[in-house]
Amino acid sequence: MQAGFQVLKRRSAVASEWIHKFASIPVANISDSMSRLNAGGARLRPMHAGGVLCGPAVTVKTCPGDNLMTHMALNLAVAGDVIVVDAGGELTNAIVGERMLAYCIAKKFAGIVIHGAVRDYGWIRQHDFPVYACGVTHQGPYKNGPGEINTPISIGGMVVAPGDLMVGDEDGLLCIPQDSVPAVYPKAAAKFKHESETFAAIGKGDNDEAGYRAKLIKLGCFFEE
């Protein structure tokens, strides 16, 4: 093994049954079920036309502005995978563009996350293939290395290990550690159900005024009668 310059095999990945279950739950509900601590940061934004990202991570650690290891990761990943690239959040050089993304679509990946920049934004926003990035630039990448594939990385303060479940929608990105997936799902599903019921109540003019009042009083708030 060569620290900083190595390609490892992914030892495990979240089971497909969980992917199908989480794909129908909004990221905000999942985040609330994880104490709001596992988000990928506000800088990582959806660039694509629309569509949910949900799948196991193939991680890439690369030098800012270099995409050599990203190319190799695309060759190694399989259908349903999410490529997650830590490029240091640097926006000077794009890590991927339309050609690499077309290859992702051809291989039926579930999406790609770039903690850095992309280019060919006009092409990206015409497609539903999930692409998340920190920004856009016309300047292309270098191909010199070094880097790592399938080692733990950090993007926007969010730790991602190979095989962790990545989920994303219009609100942003979230990583669910493999070991936490079974425990998170029932909480997220219950949160989603509760939100749906809340929307129904709001439609009838009920915003739980009594509940909010009770909490404010408990916190010591004074209400003038």
C-alpha cells in the first residue's frame, strides 16, 4: 500500500433494498432523523435538471484540479454506484465535464459528487443524471495524480467511507454510514409520514399554535393576556 497514491477495492456496500427505500424519502427528513449533523455543506449544490441521487459511494481523493484518479474510479465503478470526489473544494479547474458524465450515464451510475468544480454546465442542466458540485469553471483539469480510490474522505465537513449510502435531492447531500442505515430508516420514514400529516393539517388552517405556545411557556417566555 502507498499512502496518498493507491487504488483499493471496496470491501462492502449498503444493500440494494435500502437504496430503494431511501430513494423515496426527502433528504431533509433523513437529515432531521440524524440529528442534522451529517450534511455535506451548503456549497455542494445540484447542477442537473432534476432527479434524486441514491446509491453506495465509490470514494476518490485527488489533488485540487487533477482528475486522473477520477477517470480510474469511473472505470472501476459499477451500475448504481455514486462517485464521490474530494478535490479540496477548489474551483479553479473542473474535475468532470460532459464527456465523463456521458460515460457515467452509459454505465448507469446513480450520480456523481464533486467537492470542487465541474464544466459544461449547459449540458449538465439539460440532463437528469444527478451531479453535485461546489461550482462551475471553463478551465479543464490536469492528469498527474496522486490520489486514492476507496479510502475515507471528507467533503464539506461530511465524512464519506466507501460503500456508505449517499442521498441527494434539491436540498443537498447527505451521507448515511453503512452501519447506521438500518437504524436511520424507520426514523426517517416516520418523519416523512409525520410531515405528510402536518401538510394535511396546514391545509385546514392548523399550525399547532397550542404546541408552540406550550413550548415557549416551558422555555420561560411571557405571554401578555
